[in-house]
Amino acid sequence: QTQENVQDAFQQFLTENFARVLTTLMVFLVSAFIVGSSLMAMKLGAAAAVVQKGSTDLRTLLAARKSTGWIILARFLQFLCYAPSLVIGIIVFVLLYKIHPQVAFFVAISLAIIGFFLTFMALLFVYPFMYLKQLRPLDALRASLSFFQKHKKFTTMVLSTMISVALVFNVAMAILDMITAKKVSFLFSLFSYFVLTVYLPLFTFHVFSAKIKRR
């Protein structure tokens, strides 16, 4: 009875304050997106500085925040590039659903995943083009697509390396979490987070810089 009363009270609260709750949630999501984009701008700015100058500092990090707006625009443009894969998946699912629902779901998901993966590969060097070649987001996106068309093997090798590193660290984290103390597992998780969020972008910038210098 008490649980039902709590659920009723909660539903009543949401009904009476739906607009306020929705507005608060939207403000939170937008704020988190902007903050995340700002941190991303700082991280990418630092990676570019290390590749170009061999080091970075606090001044470089703070200056990189000025490109937050460009990062937001770039992420939005990237989202639009992923949209066709989702639309194709939905269309295929609708067309095949009446014939065989399970097959429709499998085919739609498979096409969407393949589309997402190919799009990710094509957009892999958007940020290196932005920060190392000083291109605006739309121009960087076009340049990354063109680069992928000309260097499919190179792009595949870079992405395979990144995926392999991510898999190794995630498997290692899972194993350590089962066989070691929580403190050791936590420290390794922090190290893994650093590698996956800082070193991998730096790796992408480095191999891209080396590639364009050889062209």
C-alpha cells in the first residue's frame, strides 16, 4: 500500500510539474553538452599543441576553449551524417516487418551498424583537419570524407589500432575487477580512462600529421 501511495504521489507530481521537469532536464542536457564540448576542445587543442610544438601547457588549454563553438557545430554536423544510416534502418525495418519481424529487426540493425561504422571511419579525421589544418567544421568534414576515399587502408589501420587498444584495456579492467582488490582495479581504471580519452586522440593527431607530411 505504501509503495502504491509513493507511485501515485510521484505520478501526480510529474503530471502537475511536467513542463518544469522537462525544462530542467533540457537545461541539464544542454549544459552537459556544452561543458563536454568545452572539455573536448581543450583536449583536442592540447593534442594539436603536442603534435605541432612537442608540448602543451595551461595557457594552451585555456585558449583552446575558444573553439568550443566550432566543436559544437562539428558534433552537430557529424550527427547529421549518421542520420541516413538510422533512416535506412528504419525504412528497411518497416518494409520487412510484415514479412518477418525478426528478420526485419536483424537486417535493419545490421545495416544501421554498418552505416554507423563506415560513417565513423569517414569522419575519423575531422578534428585533426580542424586543429592541424585550421579548417572550419564543414570544410574539415568534407576534407575527412575526401581523405577517407583516398586512404581507406590507412584509415582502417588507424581505427583498428584504436579499437584494439580500447578492447585490451576494457578486458584488462574486467579481469582486474574480478581478481584484484578494488583499489588496484580503481587505479587501473583511472589509467585506462587517461589512455582512452587522452592518448587515443593524441595518437590520431600524430598519425594524421605524419601521413600528410609524407604526401
